[in-house]
Amino acid sequence: MWLEHIEIENIRSLNNFNIDFSPKLNIILGENGSGKTSILESIHLLSLGKSFRPGKETNLINSFSDYFRVVGIISDNEKKVSIQTSRNALEKRIKLNNKVLKSRASLIGIFPTVVFSPDTLDIISGGKAPRLAFFNRIFCTVDPDYMDTLIQLEKILIQKKQLLKNNQINQIDYWNQLFAEKSQKIWKKRHKLWTEFSEEFEGTWNLVFPEKKASIGYSYFKEISINKITEKLNKIKEQEALYGKVLFGPQKDEFIFYYNNILLKEFGSQGEKKFFHYILKLVEGGFIKKKLGKTPVLLLDDLFAKIDSVRIEKMLNSMFDKFQMFITSTDIHKDGIKSWISTDTKLINI
Ligand SMILES: Nc1ncnc2c1ncn2[C@@H]1O[C@H](COP(=O)(O)OP(=O)(O)OP(=O)(O)O)[C@@H](O)[C@H]1O
Ligand SMILES: [Mg+2]
């Protein structure tokens, strides 16, 4: 699938920006602060109903305005859909074909995108939470049942936290039973999806960079039966009551990235981290395509700094025909991308 057209109103410095895109390569060209990343953020607002940059969502609203609105036309060659995301100071609204959606979750999987940006580097360099969020988002995109179960598990977790905080221990067994059932389902699915993802990752890595090894580890509660989970929950019940905290469950899982058999986060150089990050994103694109049957759009922001152009070209060559891509650049000569421009390429000067 691909984004045919976008209308952007009042996203950061972009007051009124309307444009048609190429189904293949789109290069967004402009100096620092011209609004390149804001265009990618706008596309992401259509995909997930939120930006990929940290910060309050109202920060996106142009400082001289009191609302933003983004509309996109997405095509998959058979049919077209329109998505609109807008917000003012008070409320956010997402519309699919002009009908208001109840929640952001209803948007997941309709127009998938994969973002590579310095703002998503916390997957590599941050704590365990962004890595878990990264895999949860991919698994929710490709498996609606995983998403439903995760939403239910999060609701149970909120209840359990509340009970522990208020010292209402007599009701814990009831919630622990529900927690065990949902946890088992999440662990089973997460383990299966991680196995598939990490195999794809290693396959892709070996193709582009066989000189070094890289892999993705997953640490979780390995005895995935409702009885074993309940047993463990019973065992730690008093401890949880004592600390007033939830101490066990899939929300504590950890994904670990290894480069050359050592921890990437601790030992990797900036370029190595960026390269790993990039391969991870390519695999995310291929994985979503394979599992969901829809081709995601790639949003590649600030790709060039710190990765040598030979390696970039090697990585990107295989992608040109498969995905619609958006790449930002401050200088096509310096970034070595002039040779990529063909009749299929749209050059967007902003
Ligand atoms: N709420 C806002 N209202 C008005 N302008 C804003 C707002 N938020 C950010 N800006 C400005 O919008 C401009 C565009 O930012 P953006 O990050 O899209 O630029 P960029 O082209 O990606 O730059 P770089 O090459 O440095 O990455 C910046 O000058 C920024 O200061
Ligand atoms: Mg930018």
C-alpha cells in the first residue's frame, strides 16, 4: 500500500502543505528546520494516530494556531481509503473514510508504517521499556488477537495495582486468576512471534553484513501453563502485598540485542547501533508485510549521518522496488543519493 496524497494543516511550522507522492521513492529535501521531519510525523499521525517524537501532542500544533489536521489518501491498487487525524487543545479525532473511530487501536494495521529516526533510537540505547513497546507494537499490528489480549491484560494490571496500593488483598486471588489466563496467552504468542522475528532478523543480517554476528534475545517466564503461572503468583502474593507493587508478569519481559555476542546497548559504537537499528527496521517492514499481507511504508529520517554511503546503498538497493519510501536529506550531493533519482522518484523541496 502507498500514500497517494497528503494535506497538512498547522503541524509545527507547516501551515498548509498539500502534495501528491510517488508510490516508490520520495526524497524530502530542505535545510535544517525546514519541516522535513514534520512531514514524516504527519504521515505517522495517519498510521498510528500519534507522532513518533517524544513530547506532548499539543506541541505539534503550530504555535500561531489552535488545531492541527492531517488528511491522507491511501491506495492499495484495488481501493482507496482516507484517514484523518486532527486535534485541538481539548480533543483528538481520528476518522477513517469520514467516520470517527472509537480509539487509536482501531487504526492499527490499516496503514502500517515503519519509522527509522534518531527519535526511535531509544529502542537500542534506552532501557527495556522502549524495546518491549517496540515488539508489542509490531505484534499488535500483525495479530489483532494479541492486541485485544494485551489491552485486557493492561486493564487487569491497573486493577491489581490499585488493589495492592489500597491494601485490598482479599480480592487479589480473583484478579490473579484473570491475570494468569491473559499472561499465558500473551507469553505463548509473544514467544512464537519473537522466534519468527528473530529468525528473519538473523537471516537479513547475514545477507547484508555476514562479517559480524547479531541476534535478539528474549527473557521471560518459561513455564507457560496457567497452573505454573498461578503457582508463581501465589508464591509472591505476600511479597507483592508487602511492597504494594506488581512483581511478576509479561510487562516485565525483556528483549536484548546482541552484536558480536556482546550487549549492543553497552558496547556498540554509534555507527554499529545505528546500523543495527536500521536492519531492525527493515526486518520490521518485511515482517509486517509477510504477516499482515500489507506492505508498510518506510519513513527514513536522518539516515545518512554516521553510516557510510556504501553500506547505505547496499541496504537500500534491495528495498527500492518493495516499499514506498520517504527519505529526508539536507543535501542530495553530500548524502550521495543523486544517483538514486529516477523517473519514479519524487523530489520534494521544502
Ligand atoms: N509547535 C510549533 N509551532 C511552530 N513551529 C514549530 C513548532 N514545533 C516545532 N517548530 C519548528 O518547526 C520547524 C521544523 O521542524 P522539523 O523538525 O520538521 O525540521 P527538519 O527539516 O526535520 O530539520 P532538521 O534537518 O534539523 O532535522 C523547526 O524550525 C521547529 O523549530
Ligand atoms: Mg529533522
